[in-house]
Amino acid sequence: MVTKPPADDPAQDAPVIGPPGRAAAGLPAVAHTVRVAGEQMGAARSLRTLLKVNQKDGFDCPGCAWPEESGKRHRAEFCENGAKAVAEEATLRRVTPEFFAEHPVTELAGRSGYWLGQQGRITEPMYLAEGADHYTPVSWEQAFAVVAEELAALSSPDEAVFYTSGRTSNEAAFLFQLFVREFGTNNLPDCSNMCHESSGSALTETLGVGKGSVSLEDLHRADLIVVAGQNPGTNHPRMLIALEKAKAAGARIISVNPLPEAGLQRFKNPQNPLSLLRGTPLADLFLQIRIGGDQALFRLLNRLIVETEGAVDEEFVREHTHGFEEFAAAARSADWAETLTATGLDRAEIERALELVLASERTVVCWAMGLTQHKHAVATIREVVNFLLLRGAVGRPGAGVCPVRGHSNVQGDRTMGIFERPAPAFLDALEKEFGFAPPRHHGFDVVRSIRALRDGDAKVFFAMGGNFVAASPDTAVTEAALRRARLTVQVSTKLNRSHVVTGRRALILPTLGRTDRDVQSGGRQFVTVEDSMGMVHASRGNLPPASPSLLSEPAIVARLARAVLGSGSGTPWEEFERDYGAIRDRIARVVPGFEDFNTKVARPGGFTLPHAPRDERRFPTATGRANFTAAPVEYPRVPEGRLLLQTLRSHDQYNTTVYGLDDRYRGVRGGRRVVLVHPEDAGRLGLADGAYVDLVGEWRDGVERRAPGFRVVHYPTARGCAAAYYPETNVLVPLDSTADTSNTPASKSVVVRLEPRDD
Ligand SMILES: Nc1nc2c(c(=O)[nH]1)N[C@H]1C(S)=C(S)[C@@H](COP(=O)(O)OP(=O)(O)OC[C@H]3O[C@@H](n4cnc5c(=O)[nH]c(N)nc54)[C@H](O)[C@@H]3O)O[C@H]1N2
Ligand SMILES: Nc1nc2c(c(=O)[nH]1)N[C@H]1C(S)=C(S)[C@@H](COP(=O)(O)OP(=O)(O)OC[C@H]3O[C@@H](n4cnc5c(=O)[nH]c(N)nc54)[C@H](O)[C@@H]3O)O[C@H]1N2
Ligand SMILES: [Mo]
């Protein structure tokens, strides 16, 4: 069913297609930044705000998790898309109680996510009573009483689910997991379950630490950087600066991607006049791989390394690794013909890649969602680890694993204990510090939470940020699951779909964002975040809050905890709300690496967390060594007449937040319902450029999943593959189609047929 947005909803989709961009950033990006920021914030506020982004005395960009330079910072240490993220949050538009009086929830449910997001910052706590069609204002006390009442009515704490998105600060995240565990459950799913969980699973098993092992300096010093399954030009634009630096120092870059992403082809650095003029070509080799072919590619490269005299770092393998023989036997059986089928590459391309690999002493592999969101994602990332271990490229300067994180504090949230499967040592430390017995059995991740809500096994859903309904797979199933809940609660800055697809009762709890000044009774507060490379630093908002009624996330958790746990809790929640330094003192005693937290974070630029493989070539795995693994090679098989669809981000969105309707680097303007298909595939399927189709998912459960009304765009993607934007395509991703081990939805490999529409 197509729910057409009302006529005044600017998300009317009428995409216009031009040639794809050949370079990323440059002056169009600067112009775009100024325009977007001005529209949302006005000129003076834009300047005041943007000059504080990622400065040592400013706030951490709420965009991506890419780290800041450690030395002297550029005055404009942000990118076009970071500026858009800031403008979205620092907007002067407001969603007030009058807005909710005017718009019933049933009407808002017919609006596009773009329209909802454009309405502005939410100003008051709002309550949707059972059977009501309008949210009405509610006091904070009443709101917390509603949550307490519903939680008290559960027959077990495990009937409640507490989701976290990745913008939540370390302080808020630590308090949130503490409250949830005191309440009595480990049901702490987070956006990471849909994101880098596959990286965490693979790296913990093989290296002993589920995080990246390189710093920004390592990237600058690398001989070879492989960027696989990542589109930094859009999603981590400041990474292009690091790649440009590495190139200037002689590094080679290989891009492995089904799409020729503009940022990896050529980059025009607005901070560097010469680069701005000419652009820096970044990728030396572009391997246009078929979706899901990466494990096969790395396995064959590993065979070729093993077979090349002197190519294996034998000393490293002997001293630091486990399982080499078994792995080498599997690698030797890698087959050229099968690899060429799986990858769609030709022999010469793989041989060229091998040359670059063998010429490099210091290799870094960077990756993101193009590797993590497949059925065999964990096996693929383990194969990347095998590749680096063979060359001794872990724990060596200029080399290592670099999973590039998404949300700006998603890595920190996990460090703070937002995890449905916490390590026993973490729970022991919590128990010792706070004197209660945390639950030991594992909780629900995102997919299991949806199943539990669907099946009536969970009845209360509480979200610390994010947009669970739109971000999760299998939209129809997820929406029905949430509608079954007795209560849904969203702690949010902006309106989104999760506020209008609700349980029987619902609450919106509006909160401060990164850019907002945070003043508590103990004075002005700051929070801390951890970037993609394990650097922890302070973030201080400088704008007057969007409304005087907003509470910070730590204050919301502290007051909620008091309402729910009452006098039964020995935790000093009031003190934590008054002074976040008191929270950091407790983090220092519970989380390894945070000793003397308050002192260390006071240093400008913050501090780096220890990382045993990087710092001392120590691998805290089950074997005490870095583990080679030898999983069978997998790749998706697509039936005749079908395509393999990846669901990805346009240049004008931040996950489910749509900033605008253009995808400048891919030549798409004014609409999002497009599907990129190789011209020859389109020809074979009889689909002209500009034809309208329904995307119909085909999965083994036989359920028909349909995303209607997409415009076919002939585009140079890998053969047999297609691409379309998320979240519109989440309706096609089956809930049960997930990665082995990590349970991450396989949203980059969906088998679809394209059905022409008559209208
Ligand atoms: N502006 C902006 N910044 C963001 C975000 C945003 O939405 N907007 N989101 C943030 C978040 S939470 C995250 S996780 C990151 C996401 O950052 P990315 O992972 O870069 O995001 P995607 O758009 O999902 O792009 C996936 C890339 O992988 C490629 N790909 C797809 N399938 C395969 C495959 O099988 N093999 C290979 N080798 N490549 C493949 C796609 O062509 C695409 O280039 O960005 C973060 N930063
Ligand atoms: N098909 C498909 N699905 C995907 C993906 C994909 O590539 N394809 N990617 C997945 C990935 S990588 C991720 S990370 C998830 C993202 O999933 P989420 O993190 O759940 O989604 P976001 O769109 O980032 O959340 C946006 C909302 O967060 C709220 N918000 C913003 N800032 C703050 C803040 O400071 N505090 C609070 N409390 N709220 C705030 C706003 O209300 C905003 O509407 O989606 C996943 N889903
Ligand atoms: Mo993500």
C-alpha cells in the first residue's frame, strides 16, 4: 500500500537525474553548508555554532564518529554533512503543544519522515493517552509516574526493552544501563546491533578487542589503505582529509565498492586551496565488487599471499597468532573461477591489488556498512583480519583494522555498558561499586526485541534517542510489534516516525542535544564521548536550550530511576544529576581505561583508551593470541531475473533524518524513491531509464514485501546489483534475514524483483 503524503508535504517524490559527481566536497559543499545552516539557524547563530564544532572548548559534532586532529585544529573542523547535522539540531523551528493540538497522530502517521523532521525541536514533554488521537502536554513528574506505573505492572523486568541510539553521551549511557540493570534486565538493544555489531563480533573473537586498532596518525603513515564497503565522501567527509594526507605521504588507496563513490575518486579539500582547485584523485585502484563478494576476494588474496615466497610475516605469525595451519589449508583451496564469479572482478584487477598489498609494509583496512550488513558479515570481517595478520599488520604503526563507526558516540555507549550481552567482569565491577546484583542472563538485541514485542513477550519500549521504528528492518512487522506495546517512550530532540507509531500509551520526553548548554544545580556541565579510534574527550554545548522545559539525558535517567526504583535504590541519583563529575568518578571505578577520568578528560583534546593489540601486541582472546579463522567462503546467489539490492544513505540524510531530497554526488535531485541499476541489467529486464517499478522482496519465508513506486536510474553499479535509499526500503528487509553470530539485519543484501507499474 502506498501512503501518499499530503500535498503540503515537501517530500513529494519527483526525482530528477543528472550525471554522477566526479569529485567530493569542493566549493559546492561550502555553498551548501552556508545555505542549509542559514535556513535552519539564521546567519549569526550559524557562525557562532559552527565555529565551536570539534574545537577543544566546543562540542563534539553530532554527525559521525570520525576523530579530530590531535595537534593544531583548523578553525573550521567540520564538514558539509556535520554542518547539516548541527543545523538540524540547532534549528530555530519548534514543535510546541499547539502543534500537537493541531495535528492528530493519525494525520502525522501519514506524513513523510522528512516533513516530520523539518518541524523543529520538541519543546515540552507530551503524553498520548490510551485511545487518544492527540498528544497533550504533561509534567515531567506525571510522565515519569506513567513509566513507573507501566514498569511496575510487568510480570518480569524482562518484559521491558530499553533502546539506545548512538548520540547518547558516556555519562547518560552509563546512568541508563545502571538504571536498567538495577531495574533488573539486560534488555539493552542499541543501534550498534544494526550497524557495527558484526565488526565487534569478528574483532573480539580474533583480536580480543571489538574496536579499531588504528589512530589518525596510523592512517597518515600507512603505505596502503583499503576502503571496503564505505562511502566516506558522504558519511565521514573528514576522513577524506586523512586520506589526502596519507596520499601526500605516498600511500596507495584501494576502494572496494559496487558503486564508484565520488569521494573516493576525487576529493577537493575546502581547507586546502590547491586541492580545492584541482582535486586530489584518491583511489589508485577501484575494485568494483559485486555485493557480498568481499569474503571471497580477501580469501583469494590470502591464498596468493600464502603462496608468495616471503610474503607472510612468519615471525609475527609464530609469536602472536593461533590457527595458522588450518587457515592456510583453507586459503590454499581458494578458487580463482569461484572468486571471479563471487566478485565480478577480473583476474588482472585482483593481481594488481596483490601487487599493491605485497609492496606495502603498513596496511590499514577501513570498512563500514558495506561489510557489516550481510549474512556472512562476521566471516567477511574475520577474513579481513586474516589478511592483516598474514602481513603482521596489527599492532604496528601505520597498520591495522579500522571499522569506521557511525553515530558520534556509538562506540562510547558500548564501552559504558550499553550491551544486551555484558561481560561478566563488567557486571562484577558494577555489583562491587553499586552494591546490587545485576541480572546475569542475556537480554534482547534489536531483532529479538522486535520479536518479543511482536509476540507479546515485551510490553514496554523505552528509547534513549534514535528512531527505532524507521531504522529497524521489516517495517510492517516492526510497526505492528510496537503498536502491541502497552507503553512506548521516546527521549528525543526532533519529531520522527517513532512518535507516531506508538503503543497503547506513549510519551515523548524532549531532551537537550549536543549543541545545547547544559546547566544543572551544580553548575554548567559538560559530557564526554569516544570517537571511532578510542579517543575520549569533552563536549560542551554553547547554545541556549531549545526550550526551558528540556531536561538533559542524564537528568531524565536520574529522575526516572528515582520514580521507578524509589527508596529501594542506594544509588545517589540526585547527586549524579547535579554534577556529572560524580558520574565520571563512578565510571572511573567500573570501566577499565577510565581511571582518573575527571583529570584526564580535563586535558585539551582528552585521552586515548588503552588497546592491547595496538599498544603491546597483546591479544586478550580465548587462546591468548590473535586467531586466524577459516570459515567456508560464502556469497549471495541471486536467482535469474532478480537483483541484489543494497539499502544505503543519500548525501542528504543522517540515517532516518532526511535533510533534503538531493544526492548530489550521485546526480539525483528532488526525490528519494530511485533504484540504481546497471544499464545492461536494466536492458535485460526490459526497464528503460526513468521507468517506474515496485521493488518486491523475495525471501525464503514466502512473505511478499513491496516498496512501491521507484524510478529506475541507469547507473554504473556492479552487475547484478541494485541500490536504493534507506529507510524507505526497510520494508523489504526481512526481520529474520540477519548476519550469522552478530544478528545484524542483512540490509545490504536483499533479493528483489522489479515489477513495472502501469500508472
Ligand atoms: N551524512 C551522514 N553521515 C553519516 C550517516 C548518515 O546517514 N549521513 N550515518 C552514520 C552511520 S550510523 C553510519 S553506520 C555510517 C555509515 O557509513 P557507510 O557504511 O559509508 O554508509 P552506507 O550509505 O550504508 O554505504 C555503504 C557503502 O558500502 C557499499 N557497499 C554496499 N554493499 C557492499 C558490499 O557488499 N561490498 C562492498 N565492498 N561495498 C558495499 C555501498 O556502495 C556504499 O558505498 O555513516 C555515519 N555517518
Ligand atoms: N535498511 C537499512 N536500515 C538501516 C541501516 C541501513 O544501512 N539500511 N543502517 C542502520 C544503522 S548503521 C543505524 S546506526 C541505525 C540508526 O538508527 P537510529 O540511531 O535509531 O536512528 P537515527 O535516524 O540516527 O535517529 C534519529 C533520531 O534521533 C533523535 N536524536 C537526535 N539527536 C539526539 C540526542 O542528542 N538525544 C536524543 N535523545 N535523541 C536524539 C532525533 O529525535 C532523531 O529523529 O539504522 C540502521 N538501519
Ligand atoms: Mo550506524
